[in-house]
Amino acid sequence: MCGIIGFAGHSEAAPILLDGLERMEYRGYDSAGIAVRSETKGLQVKKSKGRLQVLSDLTHGGADLEGNLGIGHTRWATHGEPSDVNAHPHVSSNGQIALVHNGIIENYLEIKEHLMKLGVTFKSDTDSEVVAQLLEYHYNECHNMLEAVGRVLRRIEGSYALGIICADYPNALIAARKDAPLLLGYGKGENFIASDVTAILKHTREVSYMDDGEIAVITPDSIDVFDDELVPVTKEHHQVNWDVTAAEKGGYPHFMFKEIMEQPEAIRKTVSPRIKGERVVLDDISMTQEYVKNISRIFIIACGSSYHVGMVSKYNWEKMLRRPVEVVLASEFRYCDPLVDDHTLVIVISQSGETLDTMAAMREAQRRGGRALAIVNVVGSSIARDADDVLYTWAGPEIAVATTKAYSTQLALMDLVGLYLGDLLGTVSDSEYKAILAGIQELPEKMQKVLEKTADIQYFASRYFNHNSIFFIGRNVDYAMGMEGSLKLKEISYIHSEAYASGELKHGTISLIEQGTLVVALGTYAPLFDKAMSNVVEVKARGAEVLALTTDEFREKMEKTADSTISVPSIHPILQPSLGVVPLQLFAYYVALQRGCDIDKPRNLAKSVTVE
Ligand code: F6R
């Protein structure tokens, strides 16, 4: 979603801001803008609807704006349509204050009406402009920028990450945060703010994460942080160990393809440090065995693909833990008056660690006494920091909007955690423990074998890319995997697609099957292979064209009935979806490629959904 970068240093700010915005493009946006301040030219603001290239052309790569202090923004419209005027930065009426904002100001209408009565004229339809105008109002009252920001923050309600520069406040930019990510970057003779670490990785790896209610003053040589009473706060510094090249395409045609290919290595990084002497060791969590033994209920809360990881894990964890596991969409959980108490473990899964619904659901569960264990990729993200325990997936930056390696690493980590808890509870036998652990260790190598078959999947994509509607069917973990395959396909190729539990076909869905309808039939889960086969026969009898996915072990049987068959190596049934999902990701990728879609930035989608 929206991205913020701010710079205070000695170099020209505009090109640095444009570069930072480009690195956040993957988050999704509809307009962009920058504001730069110099002694001679004062505040200069340029913004435009559309791709960043438009803004870059408009400013000749930033050369038209002069100054060493500036802020930049990519906007994802919420209040007010995408347009030049609604793009950020917003400037106050006297042209002295420029501001970028992520989040939503909930009481903006009330403040806007009040300011309008005082004669303030608004240019945009946004909630963000209200903050700029209110800031000018309070600054005129107290003539102290920091104090004015403090007064504004006491009046606005909602969520915000703010970057502010002021013509009267020469060498500093001001930042503030509540319920929207914002970090501070410490360079040499230059400092930064950013909503996403990838924006500033090229310049520094030393960061601190702003907490709710904090205000920061950033100059080229210092960053001072204050709490909401303007009392100084000391921040912990962190080193980001992400590789800059990991956020670049490195010769691959798309980030999505690169990230699909990176999965074996990503899984290795997720699981290897957590397996010692043939045991799962989770040093990074503080849950005691006594706590685990008293868990009466487990919720898995997440959105989108992370929710699909939860769906697979429900099947797997119930087998391993013999405890009820409920998977709930975060947007539903937060408003369903959930039954959570001190014996409830809440697993929160999020790649970005910033998904607003997931964060709100986690807080609701914690408020009711639940203990939150977060599975997160982005280090230092809001969910990671607010959870009772966090396990990082260590997948590195994921840039494509459609998740692949984050999904796979989340799933591998969930299998590992399930095994660990099952061991503590004594619900996994020794032999089963060994078999699952051996399977987890084999995963990267077997996944590599699947990735060697891209040409086959590309062929099937070229055969089926012009279907208007595609159904995924499967049972148990195959059903959960089908949900992910279907989401991947629809989000990047825009083909209508649904996933169904095969057993449900007869209860309604089968009426949609007609001559030539493409059904992707999933039959990788060995214990239910025969049932999967009968469903293939069932849809074939109604005229469906069947593309089947199974294991090498069952390939021959499947080929007798299905029109086309893809197979993956066999592995422990609990881990089979980790291999099965890869051809589905590749299928979606190649179908989207055939259809000429914008694969890394599908329409209407953002990488991290920080609004409700
Ligand atoms: C789909 C996709 C989304 C995310 C969802 C949750 O490819 O990427 O469905 O999985 O928006 O995001 P996180 O995991 O960041 O909370």
C-alpha cells in the first residue's frame, strides 16, 4: 500500500527519494509525489497520478528540485480518487508545510469542517490534507514545529505514519507514528525515514522501529525521538541483514518467478537453524511445556495466502497435536466475539507483519487473555513486535505482490512448530517425529526437482490459458492447497477461479461443470488418493477437461483418466502440500504470462494491506 520515504543529508534529496519510491513500487500505488526544501528555493512539491515514471519524467529524474531535505510518497487511494491533487505530499494553505501520510484519519471530516469555518480552503478530498492544514493552524498558534505536531497528534484519531517538512524548520524533517509502520534509518551524515526498509537499504542497514505515539526529529547528523508528551526516548538500533540484491530481479523476468525459484533455499534458511541433533529447537520462543500442556484451544488467524497456510496447518496440527485448531480469517475474527481465554494459543501468520486486520485480530485475542505466537517474515514489523512470541520465516524480501516463497516458508515453519508442540504434548510418536523431521529436511531437495519441470507446466499453461473459469478440487490438505492455487491464478491472471472440497461437488457446484470446463484436480494426499480419483471420474463424466496434480507414485493411475497430469515427488503426507503448491504457482505464473498480465503488480492489489 502507500509508501513513505524521507531524507535529511548533504546530497540532493530528490533522486534519493525517487529511488526509494521505486523500491517500494511493489507495494502497489496509484500516484506519487515528492517535496524538497532548499534555502534558496524553499519548498518545492511535484506530484502526479500514475506510475512513478511519470513523476520522474516530470522532474527530470529529480534534477528540477533543489535541496538536501525531502519527503516522498506513493499513494493507494482511500479517501478521494487517484488524481494529481489527491496525491501526496499535501501542502498547507500558506505553502510552508508539506506532509506525507500513510493510514486513515478517522475524524478528518469534523476537523475539516472546523478549519473551513475558520476560512481554510482545501484543495484535495483526502483525510491527509486535513493534517497539513491543522498543523499550519497549530504552528501559527505556537511557532514551535515540534509542539505543533504534538498538538495535532492529540487531535487526530485513526492511524498514521507521517513525514513532515516545513519551510521554517530548515534542516530537519519530523516523523510520527500510530498503527502504521515507520522506521528510522541511520546513515553517515544522512538519515532517513521509511515505511518499508527496502526503500533505504541501499544507504543504510542500521534502523530503529518507531513505536505508537512517538515523534522523531531527523537531521543529517542526528535522530531524536520523543514520546507523546515530548519526553526523549532512547531507541534500540537493529542491523538489517537482508541482501540488497534480494530485492532486485537479478536477471529473472519477474520477481514472482525469481521468488518461486528461490523457495528451496528460502526453506533451508527457515528450517535448518531450528533443527539441532535431529530435534526441533525453537530457542526464539518462550512458551513453557507447562503452558503448552494446558492449551485447550488453538486459533490460526491470517488473511489471504497466509490464511491458506493456516488451512493446511489445521489439518496437520490436528493430526499432530490432537487439539482443536480453528482457522479464522482475521477480518472475521476481530468482530466475532471470539471465545478466547488464558488457555488459548493464537497463531498469527503474516508475511508483512503489517496487515491491519491480522494485527487487530491479534490484539483482540491478547486482550481476551490469549497468547499470540506470530509467524512473520518482515523483521521488526508491528505484528512481530506486539506478539508474545515471534518466529521469523527468514525468507528475505518478497517483492512480487503474489506471495510464493513467503507462503512456502510459513508452511514449512508451521510444520516445524506443529512437530515441536506435538513432541511437548506427547501426541506425536517417536517414529512419526523422525519421519516428519526427515521429510522437512528433504523438502528443499525435492522442491528443486519440481522446479526442474517448469517446461511441462509452461506447456500446460499454453494449452489452458484462454479458459474463462477454472475450478480447483481436492480433499483434506489438497483442498487447502487448491485454495492457494486458485487464489494465485485469479490474482495474477484475472481468470475466474474457485476451489472446492471435492466431496462438496455433488451438493451444488457440479452444476457448473459443462463440456470443456477446466478442472484442476488435486490428488497428492496419499491416504485419500482413491477418493480423489473418483472425483476426477465424476467431473469427466460431465464433460470437464481435467488437469490433474498428483505424486510420482500415483501418476500412472491418474494418467488413465485425467487429460493432463503433473506429478511431484512423494514425501510424508503432512508435507505434500509444500511440494504440490509449486506447480500451482508456476501454472498461475505462466498462464498470466500468456495473457500478458502485469505479473508482479496485479491490478487493484497491494503487497501489504495496512487499511481495513
Ligand atoms: C496473495 C497474497 C495475499 C497475502 C495477504 C496477507 O498472493 O499475497 O493474499 O497473503 O494479503 O498478507 P500478509 O501475509 O502480509 O499478512
